[in-house]
Amino acid sequence: MSIYADLLEFKRGILERINRDLERLQPVARRAAEADVRLIEGQMEGYQNRLDLWFQRLWDLHGLLLDPEGRIVRYQGREAALTVREFQLLSFLLDHPHRYFTVTQILAEAWSAPEVSPEEVRSYVQRLRKVMAALEIPCDVVNRPGRGYALEFSAER
């Protein structure tokens, strides 16, 4: 999993550099670079699919279970009840491991609730982190400036 996550980070860095320099290139070089961008994006999609597969397999083996009816998260014999928004956020992040989402994207894709403020999103993230720590779930919701929030596996727990 860490190899795929590292490959994705590496490719993101390449894409950032290419996109930053794309406008300064001559038309022929720009077309070649745009072809490279499409190739890199295709590779990244494959890496992300494999990372998603292994992430899901990891949770299947570890016994992380979500009960949508009761909004309960269970992990290795422990469980906790979540609020509707906490449960939606956890489900969304579990469905998209190691992918970063801005507050705006979380509001639109996880909750369909544009009326929620960015401060409330941070509050829900903090509450979810506390639940995950209390259940000793080996992952964390991380925040990378400029990229947003993501659920990352943590081998330390």
C-alpha cells in the first residue's frame, strides 16, 4: 500500500511541474507534454485502483465494520455510535482512501450540505479522529494544506 501511495505522490509532483511549465512550452512540445499528462493520469488511475483494492482488503482482514442502519462503527470487538454526518464522512473517506478532498468537495460529495461551514467540517473531522483513536483503528484523517483531508492507514496504532 505504501508503494502505491508513494507512486501516486511522485506522479502528482510530476504533474504539478508539467502543468506549471506547460504554458511556456512551444506548441509542439506542449502537445507532447499533454500526451505525457494523459499517460501519467492513466497510470495514476491504475495505482489508485490497486491502492483502493488493498485498502479494502486490509479492512476486511482487520474487521472494520460499518452498520449504516445504526450508524455504528465496529473494530476488533469495540464499537462506537456516530452522528449522521460523522458516519457519512467516515464512509466517504473509507470509499476513497488516500485521496484528498477539500472542504468544498466534502460538503458536496460526502454530505450534499453546502450550508455547513468549513469550521463545522473541521469539528466533524476532530470528532471522528477521537472516535477512531478510542477504537484504536489504525488510520487517521490527515489534512494537507492546499490538498485537503484524506484517510490514511497508520501502522503505528
